Amino acid sequence: MNIFEQRESEVRGYCRVYPVIFDTAVNARQTDVDGNEYIDFFAGAGVLNFGHNNEHMKNAMIEHLQSNGVTHSLDMHTKAKQTFMERFARIILEPRGMPHKMQFMGPTGTNAVEAALKIARRATGRKEVLAFSRGFHGMTLGSLACTSNSIFRNAAGVPLNHVSHAAFGCEKPCLGCDMGCGLDSLKALRARYLDSSSGLEAPAAFLIETIQAEGGVNVADRTWLKAARDLARELGAIFIVDDIQVGCGRTGSYFSFDGMDIDPDIVCLAKGVGGMGTPLAMNLVKPEIDALWKPGEHTGTFRGQGLSFVAGSEALAYFENDEFMDLVKQHASLMEKAIKPLEQQFKRLQVRGQGMIWGIDVGTGEPAKAIVNACFKDGLLVSACGSGGRVIKLIPPLTIPESDLKEGLDILLRNLKTVMEAQS
Amino acid sequence: MNIFEQRESEVRGYCRVYPVIFDTAVNARQTDVDGNEYIDFFAGAGVLNFGHNNEHMKNAMIEHLQSNGVTHSLDMHTKAKQTFMERFARIILEPRGMPHKMQFMGPTGTNAVEAALKIARRATGRKEVLAFSRGFHGMTLGSLACTSNSIFRNAAGVPLNHVSHAAFGCEKPCLGCDMGCGLDSLKALRARYLDSSSGLEAPAAFLIETIQAEGGVNVADRTWLKAARDLARELGAIFIVDDIQVGCGRTGSYFSFDGMDIDPDIVCLAKGVGGMGTPLAMNLVKPEIDALWKPGEHTGTFRGQGLSFVAGSEALAYFENDEFMDLVKQHASLMEKAIKPLEQQFKRLQVRGQGMIWGIDVGTGEPAKAIVNACFKDGLLVSACGSGGRVIKLIPPLTIPESDLKEGLDILLRNLKTVMEAQS
Amino acid sequence: MNIFEQRESEVRGYCRVYPVIFDTAVNARQTDVDGNEYIDFFAGAGVLNFGHNNEHMKNAMIEHLQSNGVTHSLDMHTKAKQTFMERFARIILEPRGMPHKMQFMGPTGTNAVEAALKIARRATGRKEVLAFSRGFHGMTLGSLACTSNSIFRNAAGVPLNHVSHAAFGCEKPCLGCDMGCGLDSLKALRARYLDSSSGLEAPAAFLIETIQAEGGVNVADRTWLKAARDLARELGAIFIVDDIQVGCGRTGSYFSFDGMDIDPDIVCLAKGVGGMGTPLAMNLVKPEIDALWKPGEHTGTFRGQGLSFVAGSEALAYFENDEFMDLVKQHASLMEKAIKPLEQQFKRLQVRGQGMIWGIDVGTGEPAKAIVNACFKDGLLVSACGSGGRVIKLIPPLTIPESDLKEGLDILLRNLKTVMEAQS
Amino acid sequence: MNIFEQRESEVRGYCRVYPVIFDTAVNARQTDVDGNEYIDFFAGAGVLNFGHNNEHMKNAMIEHLQSNGVTHSLDMHTKAKQTFMERFARIILEPRGMPHKMQFMGPTGTNAVEAALKIARRATGRKEVLAFSRGFHGMTLGSLACTSNSIFRNAAGVPLNHVSHAAFGCEKPCLGCDMGCGLDSLKALRARYLDSSSGLEAPAAFLIETIQAEGGVNVADRTWLKAARDLARELGAIFIVDDIQVGCGRTGSYFSFDGMDIDPDIVCLAKGVGGMGTPLAMNLVKPEIDALWKPGEHTGTFRGQGLSFVAGSEALAYFENDEFMDLVKQHASLMEKAIKPLEQQFKRLQVRGQGMIWGIDVGTGEPAKAIVNACFKDGLLVSACGSGGRVIKLIPPLTIPESDLKEGLDILLRNLKTVMEAQS
């Protein structure tokens, strides 16, 4: 029995899907201890937008260590943090006219969401938060109440209150979905919020993903998203975009909502913001809301991550690099062209996505699992998401070489077809 | 206006106490961008037990990066994780006969506590958790309900239910404390739990710190701690030790409870476990409890932190180094001898602590703040904790050179006396 | 200042609408201390289905008192209770093939609802209850969580959890209502309940009124009601009909749901069940659900109300009296014919109802209030209900003489027209 | 099978203890359908302070019915209510200088408590209520959260939040009680409330019984009660006395707290206030608190109970009758003298009480049950209360003839001795 079987918790998951020991990794390839190579269409669950051991980041981190740069600083000022913040303001916020303040907290997505909920509740004096079916926001009790998946919710051990869920307004409804995802449903929700005898409480916040990644790569319809934003404004609710998985470039632009004119009050970022997989989380909060924080009221030991600031600063450089952003668009197009035709080939299959995040909904969890396993055997890492794990999610590093992207797609398509044909 | 004033959230705290920009740091010294040096008695809030840029850790991290080791892996197996787990089992668990499983989650203390609460609630089918006055356990809603400080609690924006608080059994009661901290109070609590008409619900867990660090360096009386453990057992409650701040060697042994025969069901670790300030958190869970997890039920993106495993493995080596552990004892003794006499010199002052964590309770927040500020001006970083910030907390790196330790204590004592004498 | 102004709570309400002191009352007429008479279209909020001081009931109560019958017995057996139960079983339950057990509790509607929720939650092991917008179920915290009106909810002082609200399926939507009240909305709700990632929890119960009386006389569409029942069954939820205001004959049959084939698991009764205004409440609970109660687990001092059993037994006799039931139908028809044409006369007016409960929705609260006040001056008691008090509710005693009914309707129509014409 | 076995809910309780059908009752005697007589030391759970079918009340009720007095009026003004309120103000409030307003609500104790909690929470803007171990306050969710008995609490089906429980300050601790019931415990509670890091929230209210009747006839120590009142004042909490079971004369004065100088902000009354067992409940609320109610915010169909006002007015006359009040004192003394010596005779027995409420604590539920059963066979109705039903509670009507009182005590003592001697 190896150490993992002897001593690691039963809660472990991905290692059961990929039962090898990884040793090294570069850009979109991981290598196990036996020397087997795997193309990575998973990117650390959307963290490694610029690949494993990204050369620029790695070198910057090594240099930071060699020069004894501060690695851990809570919310003290450091030079590394200063550089990151200045760069973020200049490259990301200023060009968009975003006046938002930057709040650092415990460096995980769920910490960011919890902080956002706190300040939204304070800003409104309300408790109830509106979240959306199939949304994912984290595992700690405040975020978990917003997360919709019952597997996670059932582990809470206490009731998850002060959050209600409405149908998410998908660009196209999932296969066989009847949950009322369109504008009509939002209109009815509005009427209920405005009626003093509906039993609904005025919301403190709308917490929304523009693309529900964990939830099955459900892309929000832009009209619906705008209407949701308008409704939040009308109700005096804080509009929070959880851009943790699809922000930081995943859709081909820094924010997933760029160009949508939805002007979020709070944006939650984590995952990719720290660059190379060392943790970092950050909320962008409009100044008039942020001003309601009292100093030290929301803390967290690991708020000041030197290496994440250093690598994250390198990540920001990509968003000034037009050539690179064009490459991302080409990759995105290549992916779409490769998988979109599957919808014609398989009746009970749906392809959804945008930029470099794509989901192939194969209807149920079983074939999805078979495809994931077959791909792994052929040297491709993909994972399943969505209700019952029925959606194959493709999120390769944005920096993936075209050859790896093509090879990965080939492996995927080959195995998907085999499984799907065996199904029918 | 600098970038911090322009763009950082109003919630920022420590940077207001130490209003400089830190650039580099080595062991127990930090240097700001103007070249000023500071002796560090804060150690990143108890994270940097082996100092800033610890040579062994730094080199191992650089080597890991240079060899393209996996930096981020969720809960996949990696070589770095394997090494860490094997070493932890061999050096820490096996010698103590601890059969516990190791669970990795989001790499912050609060994530660890939330995971512990979930599995404790599942294991017992109960909801109510018993936490203790002056305890600190984190900022996310599940942990925050256990945290006692009203400043943090008031930021929640929703009621914090399913947790009740009892008086903590201090070795010596805080100055003027009348909260009922002794064994009598525990005996009464027992009687109430055993009476079916007390209104108290059977607890899922006791969540306890052996030394409440944030809460003011309150050291639990050993007899009381054992009695609390016995009561938990009697009531069928899971006994959880939150060793996040005082574990990993702070008290002169790996766990703060070593030698106390309290056999916790779950131990929460974070802060120091990742070695050099890159985040890592880990729960140690008895196998029969851990077995209740279903795979993937509690997740977190940043569960697999390559650099933290690498640096954390180096940290473990210190616990095989008897010479080093002796040095820690000498440091501890030096600290105690330096500050203990203050109790004789100042009536309204109390010294509490153990190993290399000491608190000087000066009665109220004002003089404490004055002392912290004066020390900072003289090149010493200390912070205040406890109700109203009335306790000066001393937690230098275990690796601090004796000269730095002495110099730091000199600065502290000098300024403390000046402030305290001005007070009276 | 009279005693009411001096000493009665500011919470008092109806006495502000009808600012006189009532002295005596017979059937559908009340007389104040100055000898002024009022026709009663309010019937004690739906309690006095058989009129004030109903001759049969009054005599039976006097006889009970004169013979020293037990007036108060908790849940001991008494002769009066035996008679009531035997009669209820024979006249109401057996002809309908209803196997339900009879549970007596604190004699108010809210006590009945609280008891129903408890046993439904036990029977399912679930917490969440589905209630409906515009529903009214009582003032104590468990019932209040199901009540939808924000005026009542805002008085709770604590969050009202464990209940969610869906749109109610009206026969015809209220004026300008856009809340999604039809079958489509129920279908979407079903899809959300069946999706494991919707964020909705499986419900313990559906709590439903067939006609929302306080909520504005909203009559459920029969197809919708049946579909709601089917959905409850499919989800394993207990189907509870709150028949407190519209049961006991109000709709022309004993239960409001007679003939609808919805077979409720639990029926809550109160108001009219005690006959002449002395309190009584009773739940009818299917035996397999009722069997889950442990003796004495839900109590209440005033469970055994001798005078209410005596008067309530008399009330039951009416349901064996075909002639009387025909009279009720004639009254119902007379009411409908009188007020239905108002819909043609006034654009922004809607008439809703069934049997002897009718609501005239005049769109907003102001004209409704003016009508109520004008009617009172002319000697007719009516009240306003619904969101903002915009619906004039007509619930005369079933036993009202035809002449009183006509006179009352005349007063109502005259004043309504004056007010509505002044509005436009 | 009789109708009760066929059709009554399994929740029924007292009828299992007294398995006969009662027919008539006069003062302190009940007669079953077979003509067997029982002396009543239970008085309808403390409702019938002036006996079954009290002649004055009965005649007044009959007259009210015969003259067609209003029986049911919600919160409209009626002559019967006017008389009751005027008399209550004159006889009870004015002599005590109590400025309180009278609030009527649903006519059960739990409705009164729920209303009191609502207005206390509004008045303070706080949520948490402090209740006491072994207290009983009702069955609906708001009151039930304050009730301490786990049998009742476990039936809730949802968590009972926003209430914490402290040890009750008994005059003498129950047998073997170790719950920390004295002033020390209250002092520690105070210290915890005043410490901002105790984890306790500032309370909206203290909800307290001066004698916990259901809880086992635990009589509060006067010094402790006063200290509790002082602490409530110091913390800005509303001080609510639940006088539902021991008010209305039970202790020999109208309020149980007369002469104690505790000046409650709110007093909850029910049970005896309606005189002869027809329901009535009333809160007395200080005007400045009552002024926070908005009209109609807390309602209840059965707020206006004509027969209860009529009988309740008769009850008030007794409190102007010095001769009667002397008689009550003699009864009280007779009871005390009869049972007090039992403490000397049986080691594991404790006698507690005051006025005409006495409890004999026999240590566990079994002997108590045996005594209750044996007494019933001998024609005496007594019931058991307290944790596990270990306390025989004696609450005969205040109007009981001395001969009945003596006969009842004889039966009790005889059977108690037999059972207790068999035990040892």
C-alpha cells in the first residue's frame, strides 16, 4: 500500500480518476514518475491559464526567492504587492474605467465569495442572497449556501439558509432542461420580488457566474444577464460576478463579462490570478461599498502571497500582448470547430462554451466517465462536470502549443465517438 | 497617493500599524524599501516558524521550480506530495502512534476548520458545536460561528447559528476575568448537557485551542483540557484541536498538545505546515471518522500546493533535529525569564505563554497600541491581540538568532516600561 | 379617554376600522352599545359560519353549562369530546372514506399549522416546506415562515427559514399579476426539484390553501391544484391543505376541496370548527403519518374545549341538512350574480370567489379602504384583504337571511360604485 | 374500540394516564360517565384556579349567552371586553402602579410568548433571547426555542435558533443538580455578556418564570431573580416574566412576582386569565415598548373571546375579596404542612413550592408514575412534571373546599409512602 492509500483521506477525488503520481509539468504537458506524458486539458481546474511552470513566471519566482523577497506578509505593504497592484490597475482596471478597490483575503475562491457576501449584506442591511441553479461558489458555509450541487450541500451538516436559487439564463438550455431558464422566468421573479406578499425577501445581492464552469459550462445569455443586472439595480441589490473560474483570460479577454456592459459592483477573482498555481484571491469592490469595511474586520493569514504577486504580475503582461491574445482567439476557434460538429453527429449531445472553455454535454454521467477514462489512457487529461458529471469540460492552458491542442482534440474526439457510438 | 491608498481596500489592517513597504526578509529580520531593518517577533502571524526565506526551504523551492516540479495539482498524486506525506507520517504521526488520515483542503486555516466541522457533524448526526470564549477559528461562516470576537462576528451579516460558547479553562484567569473559567464551570456544563431539560443540545464537536493565540495567549489548564476531552467523549462528541497557530513547533514540540494525553479525533493544521509562507492546510482525522467522507464531497482548488509540500517537508526535518529542539527550549526560557518579572513590576499586567509564544496582557488596548507603535519605531515588529487588543503577542521565528531575540526583547521591555510607567 | 385608548395595545386593528363598541349580535347582525345595527359580511373573519349566537349552539352551550359539563379538559376524554368526534367521523370523514386521525392542539389556526409542519418534517426527515405567495398561515414563528405577507414577516425579528415560496396557481391571475402563476411555473418548479444541482432541497411538505382568503380571495385553479398534489407525491412530500378559513362549509361543502380528488395527507381546521366563536383547532392526519407522534410530544393547555365541542357538534348537523346546503348554494349564487357584473363596469376591478366567499379586487388599497369605511357608515361590516388591502372580502354567515344578504349587497354596491367612479 | 382509539391522534397523553371519560365537574371534583368521582389536584394544568363550573362564572356566561352578548370579536371593541379591561386596570394594574398596556392575541400561552418575543426583538434590534434550563414556554417554533425540554424540542423538525439557555436560579437546587444554579453562575454569565470576545450576543430579552411549573416546580430564589432583572437592565434587554401557569392567583397573590420589586417590562398571561377554561391570553407591555407595534402587525382570529372576558371578569372579583385571599393562604399553609415533612421521611425526596403550587420531587420518573397511577385509582387526579416526569405537581383549585383538600392530601400521602417505601 502506498502512502496515499495508507494515509490520505477518503475524500480524495481526482487521484482516483488519474491514478498515477505526477512528477513534472511544463506548459500543457504533465509527466508521471514512470515517464508517461499527458496533454493537459484541465489546467489545474482553470488555474493554469498560462501553463505549468510558465517560463516567465518561474524565472520571476526563482529570482524573488534568490533575492530574499518577502514571501508572506498578511496585509502589510510589500514591493511585490505594490508591483502587482500597480500593474493590475494600469493594465486591467484603468482601461475599463473601473474604479474598484482591490481586496485581498484568504487566497481561495471561497474566501473571496465569503468576503463579497459579507460586504454586500452590510451595504444593504439585508440577508437573503440570490444565487442560481447549477452555480458553484465554494465549500465554506457562506459560499456553500450559494453553491447549488446537492452533493456538496449535503455535506454541510447544518441547514444552508439566507440564500435562494433561481433558474440560470442559459444561452441555450441544457439537454432536456425544463427549469425555466429564460427571460420569462426572470420577469416572474421580478414580479414576485416587487409584490409585498410573495414571501420573498428583498435580496442583498445577486451572485452570478457569466459562464457556470463547474455547473456544466452553461453560458449565460447576454440579454438575460443584462436583465438580471437591471433587476439587481432595481431591487437595490449588490451585483456580484463570480469570475473565479472564467476570469483571468479564459474567455479570450481578462474578464468574462468584458464588453457586456453589466458593470458589476463586486468581482470575485482567484484561481488564475496568482499565475502559476500558488494561491491568490482578490475581490474588486466599488469604492462606495468597500468604504463600509472597518479595518481588520475580514482577515486571513495568507492574504499577502509574495510568489503569487510575482507570478500574477507576469500573467498580467499577457493582456498587453496583442499577438498572444490573437493566438488565444485562434485556439478558441480551433476548439469550437473541432467539437461543434459533434452536435450533428450525436442527437443527445450538446456543445457549449466560449473562448477557451468548452463543455460537451453527453446527457448522463456514465458515458462522460467512460470518455474521461479512455482519454486518460491515451494520454489526455480532461474532467467531467455538471449535474451527475455529464459534461466533459475542456480548459487547456491558453498558452498550449497548437500541436498539443490538436493532438488533445484528436484523442478526445476519437474516444468520445467510440463511447457514444457504443451507447446508442 | 500611493497605489495602496488609491486602490487597496479599506479593510486593510497591519499596513496601518507598520506603514512602510517591506522588500526583503531573512530569518527574523525584515527590510523595507528604504533599507530600514526590523526584528520580527510576529513571524507572519505564526506562519514563519523557521524564518523568512529559510535557506533549506528556499533552496528546495528553487530546485523544485528549476526542475519543473508540479506546482499545483488539486488532489492528484504528485511526487512532492508523496514525499511530504511520507515524511509527515514517519516523523510526526508514527512516533506518536497516531492512526490519523491526512486531509488536504483549501490551504487556509478556515478551510481546515470548516472541513473538520462538516465531518464531525456527519459523524454524530448532530449540528451544535461547542466552541470557547476568546477562541479564534476563521472568517468563513462556518468557522466564524465558532470564533468569539464580536468584531469579526458582526461582519457576518447573517446570524451565526449552531455553535454555542463556553468559558475557556485558562491556566490562570485573565486580569479581572470573571467568566467562570475553571473546572466548576465545566462540571456545571456537563450537568446541563446530561439533563434532558437544560435546553442544550448534544454537541457534534468540541472545537478547542490548547493556547488561544489570537484570543490573547490564553493557555489552557491541562487538567481542564483533559476534563473537556473526557466530557466530549462522554457526550459522544468529536474532539477537535485547532492547532493552526500553536502547532508545527511553536510550543517546543510538534503539536501543542504533545504529552497531554488528550488524543484528539481531529487536528486542524495550517499556517506553519507549508513551511515558508506559501499556503497549506491539513486536517488529521481518525480513520473511522474520515471513512465517512464520500470522494470529492469537500473540495478546493488549491489543495495540492507543490511549493508548500516542498518547503513543508524541509520544516519536518527540524523535528528530527534534537539540537535544534534544544535551542528552541533555550529561546523559550530566555523569553520567559525576560518578561515574567514584568508581573512584579506592574500590577495590572499579566504574562502568559509557553514555549515560544508569549503574551503580555497590559489590561486595555490603549497602552498595548502605544507599545506596538513605539517598538515599530525602534525596529521591532510585534502585534496586539486579545479582547480590545490588550495583549502584546510575542511569536518570533523558532530559528531566530539569540542576538536578535535579545535585541528584540530589549526594545520591547524598554518601550513597555516607558508606556506602562506613563500610564500609572 | 376610554379604556381602549388608555390601556389597549397599539397593535389593535379592526377596532380602528369599526370605532364603536359592540354589545350584542344575532346571526348576521351586530348591535353596538348605542343601539346601531350592522349587517355582518365579515363573520368574525370566517369563524361564524352559522351566525352569531346561533340558536342551536347557544342552547346547547347553556345546557352544557347548566348541567356542569366539563368545560376544559386538555386531552382527557370527555363526553362532549366523544360526541363531537363521533359525529365528525360519521358525518364528515366516513362518507368521504377519509381514514384520518383527529388531532387537537392549542385551539388556534397557527397551532394547527405548527403541529402539521412538525409531523410532516418528522415523516420525511426533511426541513424545507413549500408554501405559496399570498398564502396566510398564522403568526407564530413556524407558521409565520409560511405566511407570505411582508407586514407580518417583518415583525418576526428573526430570519424565517426552512420555507420557500412559489407562485400560487390562481384560477385567474390577479389584476396585473406577473408572478408566474400557471402550470408552466409548476412544471419549471418540478424540473428544479428533480435536478440535483438546482440548489433546492427536497420538500417536507406542500402547505396550500385551495382559496387564499386573507391573501385576497385567490381561488386555485383545479388543474393546477391537482398538479401540485401530484408533484408533492412525486417528491415524497406531505400534502397539507390549510382549510382554516375556507373549510367548515364556507364554499358550500364541508371541505373546500371536496370533489377535487386531491386527497390531502393533512388538513388543518380551526375558526369555524368550534361553531360559535369559542376556539377550537383540529388537524386531520393520515394514520400512517399520525403514528409517528409520540404521546404528549405536541401539547397545548386548551386542547379540550367543552363548549367548542358542544357548539361544534351542532355545526356538524348542518352538513346533514340538505335543505340548508341548498340555501347556501342559493346565497352563493345571489352573491355572484350581484357582484360579478362589476367586472364589466370597472376596468381595473376583478371579482373572484366561490360558494360564500367572494373578493372584489379594486386594484389598490386606497379605494378599498374608502369602500370599507363608507359601508360601515351605512351599517355594513366588510373588511379588506390581499396585498396592500386591495380586495374587499365578503364572507357573511352561511345562515344569513336572504333579506340581510340583499340589503348588505345593496349597501356594498352603492358605496363601491360611488368610490370607484370618484377614482376614475 | 371506542372513538378515541379509532380516531384520536397518537399524540394524546393525559387520557392515557386517566383512562376514563369525564362527564361533569364542579369546583375540585370531576365525575366520569360511570359516576366515579375524582378530587382534582390538577385544575386543568393550572387553568381552573376558581374551580370547574365556578358558580359566578357559569351564571355570568349563561347570562351573556342568553342576552346574545358578542362571543367572538377579534380585536373589535365589545362591552364584555370593556368590562374586563376596566376591571383588570382597576383591580390589578392601578394598585400596583403598573402602566402596562394590555395586548390580546391568539388565546393560548404560546401565542402570548411569541408576541412578547417579537416586540422585545423589535425594541432592541437584537435576536438572541436568554431563556432558562427547565423552563417551559410553549410549542410553536418561537416559544419552543425557549422551552428547554428535549422531548418537545426534538419534535420541532428544524433547528431552534436565536435562544440560549442559562441555569435557573432555584431557591434550593433540585436533588443532585449540578447545573450551576446560583448567583455565581449569573455573575459569570454577566462577565461573558460584557466581554466582547465571549461569543455571546447581546440579548433582546430574558424570558423567565418565577416558578418553573412544568419544569418541576422550581422556585426562583428572590435574590437571584432580582439579580437577573438587574442584569437584563444593564444589558439593555427586555425583562419578560412568563406568568402563564403561576399568575392569576396561584401563589396567593395575582402575580407570582408581587412584592419582589422586579418590575417586568412584559408579563405573559393565559391559562387562568379566562376564568373557567375558555381560552384567553394577554400580554402586559410597558407603553414605551408597546408603542413600537404597528396596527395589525400581530394578529390572531380568537383575540376577542366574549365568554372568556365574562368569566375572567368574575375571576378578578376574587382579588378584591380579602376573605378569600386569606382562605388561599390557609390552604397553602395546610398543603405545606402536610407534605414538607416528607423530606425528613425520605432521603431522596424534595418538596418545593409556594402558595398553592407544590412539587414533590421523588428523584426519578418511575416512582412518580406509580404514585400518579395509584392516586388515580383512589380517586385523586395529580400529574407528574419536571425532567423525566419525576415531580408530583399539586395545583388544586384555589377554591377547593378544605375537606377535599385534606382528603386529596391523604390519598396522596398514603400512596406516595407506599410507593417510596417499596422503592427503598
